[in-house]
Amino acid sequence: MDPSSLMTPTGQRVQSLSWPSSVTAVNSASSAATSSAPSPVAAFTCPPTRQSSSPITRSSRSSPRQSYKSSRSSLTRYSVYTRLRRSNRAIWRWLLVLLAVLISAQLYLSIRSHRNDLLFHLPKEWRSGSHRLGANKNKYRPMKWLTENSYPNDLQAKSPKAALISLVRDEELDGILQSMRQLEFHWNRRYRYPWIFFNEKPFSEEFKAATSNATLAQTEYHLVPHAHWATPSHINQTLYHNSLDYLSLTSVGKGHLLSYHAMIRWQSGLFYLHPALAAYEYYWRVEPDVHFFCDIPYDPFRFMQGTGMVYGFNMAILDDARSFASLWSTTRDFITAYPDLVHPEASLDWLLDPQTGLTYNNCQFFSNFEIGSLAFFREDEGNRKYFDWLEERGGFYYSRWGDAPVHTLSVSMFLPPDRVWWFRDIGYQHDIARHCPPPGPSESLAAAAAAAPTITGHRASTTSTGSSTVTSTSSSSSSEGEEYHHDRFWLPAAEARQCTCEPTSLDENFYKLVPMESPQRKPADTCIRLWLGGDFLKKKDGWSQETERMLGGDGYSGYVIDGDVM
């Protein structure tokens, strides 16, 4: 900078420096033409006054104003654009909120419509609620039969055509021998029902010799037909093996094993078609490595025949929902397609969760112990078409539809509830699931309990000082009221109970099979209580499931009927 510029007053210097260089150059040229003595300050003096007629100067003076107007105009346009953008964002936000509300409403209506569709397609009696458990008395009087046909009167009548059956391999010899010895000791040594073993490969001579020596009854050994074990031709192999990888990654029990998928398919709907069972009426499924704890003082096969029972189980438990994904939606489609096949008195409601729009609650009969009618599985049109429906969808391979939920849904859809029996008196263990029956009432208390006031369900109660005392009434009374209390299970009198195990709670095995990492929602009540219904579902006054869980409980301790006692 020229040092002479420092001589200009501050105000003028700032004012001069604020003009564009073109204006400064014009002013300098004008001053040089009119003044004979140049001054160092002249180049930095203010521009001429407004009276100057120089067109160049006028044009130069107007340039800043035009720039200001232009910038102001551009600011105005920017401000309008910003407001438009902001208003557009607000509109989009509200549109997204509206879209979310519409989707939620559609989902809710969809759940409601699925529920209504399901009920619409079911028989009229099912929709009216007359099918519910306890609505019909068991005309076959199982308690009377058990009283009249238990030891020492258990061998007076002819035995039905029945067999103990097991799908087993040579390498499971030790496990099946354990199961055989215990069941033989506690029961079959008196009745000598035959043992029939199945395998997809020929049994070794060692297996045949060991198992035949473990019983006084006849033993048979049969191959599973290749068509019953091989993967069906309609199964997409790529999708199948991708499913195996997924089941392995998610740690679904045995879901990655090829043979396991073949096994659950065979157990679900093919075992009863084997020619070796054609002459038999009933079966008792026995697995390797299971335990039997109690003496059985009667013939369960004769009981099934004499009372008209079709299916018997030992435990009703919750299973991992990841094992049978899409099974319920496929079943619902079947009901829609064949509504007339569902029994008018079907007890399907104990399997449907009202909290989730009547979807499957994942309860099931633990089918590794089951006693059943072969005629039902072979001849019932609903059961046969249901299995064929599942077979066509490929869920035994693409998922892991097990025989337990398949049999549970089939029995619940195609049988009335009074044809299903809980063998609660038989102590049994499979892996971590263990059931040991409590002792029944003494014979003297049973007679007194029969005269107690009747309650809804399977128990009688007496009231004392405002509290309800639930008492078992397993006496031999033939009254209709007593019989209604006992149409689901039986416990022998305490004096006659002979078990080598400690009694387990009614709700002991409810969610043992559900891994901690499973996100599935548990039903509001335990599976066995949902199946029993009536007073077994009653809660204590003031009890709250949410409160119990907040305090660290599992939310299933508020029942009036104590599961540790009954």
C-alpha cells in the first residue's frame, strides 16, 4: 500500500476503499483532467456529487444499488423457496403418519378377518361354544370302568388287539432296553402285549436277541417302506437344503438332520399305514431312553376300548415355535377348504391364543408317549386329508413340522374332547421333561369329597372361613356329578400308589422345551390347564400376572388350584 494513503482521514479512507476499483479509476481520471496540480489525496477522494452529469459516474453510482436490489430479490426468492421446502416436509411427515395409521388399521382388520373367517368356516356348534371342554359329560364313565377293572380285576376280560411300537436303530439298543425293562416291570409282564420294532435299515441279530430276551412277550422286527422314508419327489432339494442350513444356524433341535425330517414325517402320518399294524386296533408308542416310574394296575388298551377313548397322552407342554413355522397358517387354510371335516364338538379353542387373534399358541401333546386308536388315524377322513394337505406343502422338510403338533392339531380338530384322556397316573420321563403323579385322596376322604358341593370343572370344593379348599374326588361313586368331575384323568388312592419318583407340579413341564433365546410369546395359562379348563383356570383374588413377573416370577403361580398339590 502507498504510504500516502495513511494521510487520508480514517472515515474517508474506509469510504474510499469501499467503492469498486472501476469507480476509483474514473474519479482519478476526471480529477487529472480538471486540476493542474495533482495531489496525492485526489486519487482517494469521494466521488463527485449527484449534480455531476458524467454518464460514466452515474452508471457507476447506480451499480451498488442494483447489486443490493439483486441480492434482496434473491434473498426473497430464497426465503420463499425455504418456506415451500419446509411446508413440503411437513406435508410428507403427515402423509407418512397417515400411512402408518392406515397400515396399522389394515393389520388389525386382517387379524379380525382371519379370526372371523376361521370361525365362519367351522361348524355351527363350534362357533356357538357348545364344543368347549366340560360342556359334554362323558357317557362312557371312565372312572367307573377304572374302579371295576383295576387290579386284581384287570385280567378278567379279553384283551384287544394292541401292540407296543418303537421306531429305533441298532445303535439305540441300550436305550430301548432301559425303556423295555421299566415298562415290563411296572406293567407289561402281566399283560404280555407284543413289541413291534421299526427301522429304516435291517436290524442286527444282536439287537433282535437282546430285545427278545428283555420280555416274555412276542417281538417283531420290520423295515419302514422306502416310499415312507425317502424324500418325496415334489420337494425342492435346493430349498430343502437351504432350510437345513437355516435350522442349523437357529439351533432348532435336530432340524439340520436329514433323517430327523424323514422320521417326523413317518411318525406324523405314515406309521399307522405299515402292513405290520394292519391287524391291530391300538398302539402304545415307546421311545428309547425313557423312564416309567409307577405300577399301572389296569390295562390301558382295555380302558381305551371300554370307554371309547381314542387318544391318550401323558404331558401337554409348550414347544419352540421356530420348529414348526407356518404350520398354523397351513392348518387354517385346511379348515377353510374343509370346514365340514372339523368335528362339531372339537376342542380346538385350547390351542388358540385370543391375545394374538386366535393364532396357534404352540401347546402340544408330548407325542413320544401316546396311546391311540389305529382306526382313527387310518380311517378318519379329516385326519387323512389333513396329513395329505401338510404333505403337499412340504413343511416336514422346508420347516420342522413335528409329529407332536401335527397329532395335537389333528386330535383336537377331529375328535370331541371326551375321547381324549390324560394318563396322569403314569409316571414318565423323556429327556428333561418329567412327570410324576401326586397321590390321590385316601379312600375315606374320597367318599367324603363325593358329597361336597359341585363346582365347574373336575373338582369338588368346600368353603371354610371364606377360603376355597379344592379336594380331589376320585372315588368310585357312580353319581352323575362325581362322574363329571372326572372325565379327564384319574389318580389312584394314596394307599394304592406305587411310584419310585417324587410328585411333580401340575405345571412342571410347561415351557421346558422353549429355549431362552426364543422370542415367542407364551400363552396366558399353562398348556395342561388350558386343556383341562374349568376351575383349573381360576385365579386368586387380587393376583396379577404382570405384577408377579415384575417381582421375578414366571407369571403362573396365581391359580386357585395349586399345581403342587393337585
